[in-house]
Amino acid sequence: MNILLTSAGRRTYMVQYFKNALGDSGLVHASNSIYTYTLGCADKYVITPSIYDEGYIDFLITYCKKHNISAIISLFDIDLHILAENKARFQQEGIKVIVSDMNVTKICNDKWLTYEFLVQIGVKQTPSFLNLAETEAALQSGAIKFPLIIKPRWGMGSIGVYKVCNTEELNVLYKKLHTEIFDTYLKYESAEDVDNSIIIQEIIKGQEYGIEILNDLDGNFVTCVAKKKIAMRSGETDVAEIVDNTPFLDLAKKISQSLKHVANLDVDCFVTEDGRVYVLEMNCRFGGQYPFSHNAGVDFPKQIISWLEGALTNTNYITPQVGVKSCKDLVPVTF
């Protein structure tokens, strides 16, 4: 079995995880629109057209057929929706795309739809707004108070995330962020609703946690892995400790059963001092927090490959060792 990891970026560890999971039974291919060190770590790699190029899907299909690729897994949010939209085309060629349905990718990529989805299923949410007028009215009425967070509605990582502490900052940074969005690749999805491309939320005070909710390839709940985030860097978890998932199980099952995502769902949440859990964001892919789970004995890549081969769930692949702490590192390389 050969696997293609699309939009691999700098996720070198994911390439290695899948290589280890496959062993001698297949090759790990990686693709990206520009060369990165991660590509060179795969068994084979290819430079693709831009995700937004009209020939992108045809390019991937041709490459997969040439190299006998059995399954595709994407490591980038924006890639997910395009792959989901064309899942049937890949299936016609005998290529399995491990991606959630289009409605799921849309909910996860759009922070406003994420907010509405979570409210609808009864998951606690911080007050959120899409424009300055509603935000200022809520501030004046006392419904919310500073500090607030403003960020791109269609965004990822720490791109364009600002903390605002007063009305002057709110107005200045709102305008600044709007300009920034349309100077980056975020402009493509943000073009869907230019005037409502920024989400404004009241800051939640509490301890941040990450949850990975694993569904099988049919969208059925399997397990969740929880970790306490000890340090963050550029919007990603830098240091974390695996914790008992019991306090998060009901929440994970509710999200899983309502969303019906495929494979891994990366979830960020806060737990307040009085024990209330607020979900901030969801990404229906392997996120930056996954290595902490892997270091604690979890092997989602191995489980996914096992499912693709027709095997049942193996508890050895999905059960972490509680209490394991990990940190990320930066290693300079030459190529």
C-alpha cells in the first residue's frame, strides 16, 4: 500500500510516522506546491500546482495512478475542502481519500460555522460576532467586556490573531486585519464573504487543552486523546502533557456523533476554574498537537492504515500513556 500526504508543508514528523506505520509494505509519497525539507524525507515526492489551480485535482489523480497510490491524507486545512469536493473522482480511480465530507470541512474551516455548529449541539461557546457594530453594541450593553480576540474567520495558526483591550484598539486592529487577510492566501476563502471575514470573540480565562477525537473511516466514534497545553508558539502547541480523557469523553462523543468526521479531529478548548469546557476551534486533520499523542504511545497512522487494510480497531494503537510530557524542537537542516 502506497500513501500520499498532500500539502505536507513542514510536517516532517508526519511523514516519518507514516513511514514507520507502513514499514516494508509500501511507500510514503509527499506533495506540496513548493519544495520543503519534509518532501525530501518521504520515499518519493512531487511538487504540485497550487491548491487553487484548476488542474490541481487532475495532477493528483495522474500522479496517484502512475505510482499506485492507495490512499491520500491531507495535512492542510485549505486542501481538505477541495479533496472532499472531488472524493468521488478519486474513488472512481480506486484511490481512497481520507477526508471528511464537504459539509464537515466547511464547518471546520469557517470559524463562524464552527461557532454556530457547537452552539446548536449544546457545546459552550464564548460570545462571538462578525462585525464591529454588533460587537460595540454588546460592549455597551455589558453583554461582553474587554479583552477580546479578533482573527480571520477563515484562518489557521496564528495568522492575524490580535488581542484587543479597548475600543480604539478594536477599530484600528480590525482595519489592519482586514488588509492583512487579503494580502495572504487567506484571501481565497475570505472572498466568500468579504465584509464578514473577521470573527470577534470574548477571551476565555482558563487552562487550554487539546483533544484529538478519532472516528473510524465510516465516521463512528472510536476514542479521544486529551492533553494539557503547557506552552504555545505561533498558534501551535509547543509543550504538552497527556492527561486522563474522562472529563472530555462526553464532549468528544457529542461532537463526533454530530459531526461524523473521518479519522482525526483536532480540537482546541479551554477549561475555566469552575470546570466549564469551551471549545474554540476544530480542524478535521492531523494538527500540530498530534506528536504529543504519538510520543505517548498513540499511533493513529498505523490505525488508519490498518482500517484501510480491512482490520478492526487495535487498542494498542489508540491508547496513550497518561502523564507523558513532550516538547517540540527546531532543528536546522541543509538540502
